[in-house]
Amino acid sequence: MRIGYVTLEERGATDRLLADLARGLLAEGVAVAGAVQNNVDCGVDCEMDVQVLPDGPVIRISQKLGAGSSGCRLDAGALETAVAEVAGRMQGARLLIINKFGKHESEGRGFRQMVADAVADGLPVLIGVNATNLGAFRAFAGDLAEPVPPEAVARWLSQVLVEGGQ
């Protein structure tokens, strides 16, 4: 099976695309597992939440570091909680959607092992990857990954879901 990855330049665009896509697939009855991200406010106090799919909690994965800090700071413990929540919802899934292969995954943590296990089990994966982590992602995924432009996501999904018996 394959890993499709989406990389959009506009801040938050990949998150919005994957969240909208997940909502649509779930509404159509497609068994989707994973996590999609919602950035509540990306100003000084950026708040990042992930929605655990298909029916899990919303988990705040950012932490406030106080005065003088800039940008979003990942709460690694909260991310690992999200990973555990997703793991408990994998049975019967036809697709795994992961909001981001980020720094945590680049370093071997977060959703990295789950993505590897899903692919090994024949489950297609759609994941967001930003330019900063693209090299680490390509080293991890090798020839199992293919870029999926936003205009081709529906076609890619149709193909992998048909191949997987959906």
C-alpha cells in the first residue's frame, strides 16, 4: 500500500484540507482513523488541537511557554496521548489520516510507528508534511510515499480505497 502526502505552503492550509477531507469521508461512511489538526489561534499564543478520528476527543497538543516565547510549542505528552487514542480506534479502518509528519515524527516519535504499522498492514495513509520535515519524511517513507497535490486528493483516495476493497 501507499502513503500519500500533502504539502501546502499557506499556513494551516494542509490542516484545513485534511480536516475537511476527513469530515467528508466520515459523512460518506468511510471507516477512517487518525487525527486532524485545528489551529485555534496562531498569534502569540498559538493553540493547536487534534481531533481523534473517527469519534475521539479533541486534544490540545500545544503548550503555552509564557512571555518571550514565539510560535507554537508542541506538548509531547499530549501528542502521545493522541497517538494512544488513535491506536485504540484503528480496528476496521480503511484509511489512516495523520495531520502531520512533524519534528516529533522526524525524531522517531509521535505517529511515526503507527504510520509504519499501517503501511505494513496494507492500510493506506494520507499525511501532511511541511517543507521543514520533507527530507526526514522521504528518508522514512522511501518509495512507499507519493506527493498528492490538493486537486488530486479525491482521485488518489478513490484509487487506494478501491484497491483496499472499500
